[in-house]
Amino acid sequence: MPRTDIEWTDEFLIGIPELDHEHRALVRDINRLHRALGAHPDRTRIADTLGEILARMQAHFALEESVMKEHAYPHYGPHKAEHEVLLDTVTGYIVRFNQEPGTDVVAGLGAKLGEWIVHHILTSDKKMSLMMKG
């Protein structure tokens, strides 16, 4: 599988330090998944990494949603819905990975997560940040 690591740049900063810190950690975790899915995939390492990504996403989304509520963000509902769709998707991949032999079940997840996190930060999270700073 070709490496599809995400290169962190300042373009991803949204100006809310605790969320920027967590975005950077999520990118790091997704890159770890890419490496775990590399030339010699190890099911245990992949399973551990998937669990860590899901736990970090749940905690991050809870914090982000708390910040949105605190600032009465008017697009809270749709933004939260984006989070829920991704959590459901990741959970579905984990369930399938645990039920089916082989690592090909999650092969596309690394790229999908990378694309999603970059798009979400650069669109939804930037929009949220700009509106909060008003």
C-alpha cells in the first residue's frame, strides 16, 4: 500500500489551541495507521491503532462540541452530524476488521480518514473558528 501520510502544516491551524493540539494528534494517529497498514501489516498493531483513533476522535469531538455549545455556534447540529457519521464509519470498519480475517477490510480506511480530517479541518472547523472569533 502506498504511503498516504498527511503532512501537518500551519494551514490546519484553526486558532483554538486545544483543538489545534488534538487535530495534530489525530493526524499523527492516522499516519500511524498508514504505517501499520504498510508492507507487512500486523493485525494487533492495526487493531490497537484503530482503537486509539476511535477513542481520540470521541474525546476530540466531545471537546469540539462543548466549545461549539459554549459559543452558541449556530451550525452546531450539522457539524455534530459530520462527527457522528465519521464515528459510525470508523466503528463499522472496526467491527468488520474484528469479524473478517485479513487486513484488506481497513485498507481504504487510512486514506478515507486522512481525506476526511483534512477536509473537515479546512472547511467545517475553520468556518466554526472564524464565526466564533467574529
